[in-house]
Amino acid sequence: MASNKTFNSSQCPSLIEANSLTKLTDTILLIYPWIMILFGSISNPITFIVLTRPKLRKSSTFFYLSCLSIIDLALLHTFCVNLLLVHNFGIDLQKQSIIFCKLYSFLIYFLPHFSAWTCVAVSLDRVVGVIFSVRGKYASLARKWNTPRKAFHVMVVLFSCLFLLNMHFFFYSNEHVLKDVEKLKIDVNLIYCSLEHIPEHANKYRLWVMVDLYVNVLIPFAIMLISSVIIVHGILRSTKNLAQTLAQESSRFGDDRRLSFPQARPKSSNSTQSQSDPLVLTRKSINLIKRASTAFTSSVSSKARSVSYMLATNNIVFISLTLPIVVYLSVQRPIDELECKYDITKSKLIKIICIILMNSNCTVNIFIYSFMASEFRQQLFELINSVFNYIFGHRTVLISNKFSLKSDFRSTKQNSSGDFPESHSKRASSSK
């Protein structure tokens, strides 16, 4: 047995490499919690304020996203505040209070689950809104379902189910991990009130790790991916059907014109008579239908692309930032079973990087919404301008809504008269 230990120690890298990794790990633990708390405490409240503005709060989708911002803020503070106190001030709240220990262990698992399934609820909400609303017999049901009240009920059900799934953490104590002083020194973000520290429940802990993998990552991502495909397919199909309908109406008008007016009529000198000519009216109807078909097709195609980009970005960010920590906890050997100091430090550093990636998922949503959702971007600009107007006491336009999509510029440039959209709306209202 002794020769085995001697052999393992001889295979370990030098202590210089281990000490360099230790310094890097300690530096990250000193700086990273401050950055995450500072940035998350700014971005998530701003996101919540924008999503609850009058123009957005009536949408069930934005209600889910506003709840997600609060969940992400709570998740970020749950992870980072404890790390900040332990590695900057030497205060471990899990040792100070058994109540906080159980609450911390519960929130570490409950909040990521709640965040993931809130994203699932958003995806399913869009499926109902896009797919079933285009069918006549389901349109009224879809309108009744896509409301903030129904979204609130869904969030209550999710909260209740996930609370029951994670409530077993309230029945564990921290006495087992407090006896292992060495493990407290070498591990990071250790959950004291957990099954992993009770030897007789090792099989139950491995089962819980697999449950966490499926509930937190695999099942939510599969649902979001399938929902994304369904939404994009539904929008493209509805666009194609409507374009075909408009094309058929255009050809029908053309056939009626050829049957009713087989010969070309000479130009009339009277302008009033030419305007009331049935041939002129038919040509105007055909041109109107063609312009409406082209405009609607390009508009819906742009919406389909934006929806697909939004969903794809959400899915990619979610899976890429959340999966590493779950996979690490599933495959990594317990850190107290490692013998080399270099391997211990490397495992600790990898775990820290996975935690940072998961916490980053709680801070990047404001960028995704700003770049992908034009409504959110417009309300964000209005909020910023209103804040500066309140501070400086006069009308100050700090940010204009010129960072719109290319389709907005194309629609402006394609106006026949070359005027701005406001002038067209004024002309339409005056003509009415």
C-alpha cells in the first residue's frame, strides 16, 4: 500500500506548477464574485424594469422573462455572496447557522431548476401563440392562454413542483462535512447539507446527480430545441400559405380583367372619367394586392428570422453556460480522493470556471433581448432617455432608436414618395 502511494506521488507534476495554479485560483476567487454581483445587480433590475413597462407587461412572454430576471438575480447572489464572504472575509455562513446551511443547499439546486423551466415555459408560450393562433378553431383558446394571468398560474405550478423536488435538502445536517477539515480547505463552493457527505447515502447521491442532470439541462434544452423548430416551421408555413392566397387573388383579378375588357381602351382626356374607369380600378386593385403580398411576405419572413435567431441564441447560451457545471458534478471524482496537489488544484480551478459560466448565464440576457427583440430595445432606449431627462431637467435624447433592424431601413427606403413613415401616417389620417 505504501509503495502504491510512493508511485502515485512520483507521477505527480512539480509543486511549482501546483503553486502557480493555486495562486491563479485564489486570485479568481477574490475578484470574480465582486464582478458578478456588481454586473448582475445592475443588468437584471434594468431588465425587470423594462419588461414591466406598460407596453410590454401585457404580454405573457415578457411576463415570463421578467420573472426570469428576478430568478437569475437571486441565483447570482446565492452563489456569489457566499463565495465573497468565505474567500474575502473568512466568514462561512453555512458553519454559522444550520438554517442558512439548509436554505443555501436548497437554493443552489432549486434556483437553477426554476430558471431552466421558466425558459421552457417561454418556449411553449411561443408555440401556443404562433402555431395555434393561426388556426381558426384554436385562435380564441390561444388568446385566452397567452395572458399574464395564465403565465402567473404556470409559474406557481412550476414553483410548487420544483420546491417539492428539492425540499429534501431541508432534512440534512452539516455535521458530516464539518468533521472533514481537510475537505473544507481544498474544495470550493462546498454544499454542507447534502447527500454527498453521508457515506451510507452514496447511491442516493449518484441518483440525485442524474436527476439534476436531466431536470436542469437535458429535458429543458430538448423542449426548447423542439419548440424552436416548431415555431420557425409554423411561421414559414403560414407565410407561404398567405403568399399563395394573395397570388391566387391577384391572378383571379387578372382573369376577370381579361374577360371583362378583352380590348385595350383608349386614354380618356377627362381625368375624372379615367379615374372611375373599371379597367383602371382593376389595375389599381391588382397593384395593391401585389404590393401587400410583397410587403407582408418580407415582413413575416423578417419576423420568422428574428424569432429563429432569438430562440437559437437563447438555447445555445443556456446549454453552453449551464451544462459544464452539471457534467462536472456528474463525472468528476470527489476532490478528497485525489492524491496529487496539482490534480486537486486543477479540479478546483475547473469547478470554479464551470461556476463562473453558470453565473454568466444570469447576466447576459439583457444583451440577447437588446439585440434580438426590437420591442425590448425600444423600451430600453426610452427608459434611458427618461432617466436622463429626469436628472438634467430638460429634454435630452441620449440614445435614439436608430439601431433598428435592416428591414426597418428597407421599409423606409422603399416608400414610393421618399417621405418618412410619419408623413405617410399623417396623409392616411388626413385622407380619412
